[in-house]
Amino acid sequence: MFLGRMTGWLLIAIAVVMASADAVLALSPMEYAGIVTADVVTLLSGHTPETIEVVGWSAMDSLREFVLDLPAWTAVGAMGLSLLIACRQRQRRFVSRRGL
């Protein structure tokens, strides 16, 4: 649980840095080309994500395309937030079994 929370906070911090870099790119005088999730996947995996251009287009394919077109900081931030929620400390509740 502790490792999950630390990883979540690390991903949130990386998302903040990525959002700052995206803002700096947007304010630069050159043409704006934001950092999308597909770029990060390409850097991590070493090859471009496969996009399927066939007739059998499913809902999962369109969801994958949607996520790959998001700014990179939103995908990383969502992963960090989901880790923080999944690994949060919960208050232990003890049920009295005397009445049974």
C-alpha cells in the first residue's frame, strides 16, 4: 500500500511537470505542438502504437484512440490519481460479535 501511494504521488508530480512543459510550449513563439500520450508511449515502448484502420472498428479501439490523443499529462495524472485512490489508507472497522 505504501509503495502504491508513493508511486501515485510520483506520477502526480510528473504530470504537474508535464503540464508545465506543455504550458511553456504553448506560450513559445513557435508553432504549438503539445505532448500527446502517443508520444510518451512511443518513447517508453520504442515503437509507435498500432492504430487499426479496418472495417471492424470497435468501441475499445475508439477508446484507445481517444486516450492516445489526450495530452500526456492527463493520462499520467489519471494513473497517479487512480493509484492514490486504490492504495489509500482505510479506517479499520471492527464489528462486535457479542450479540451473535
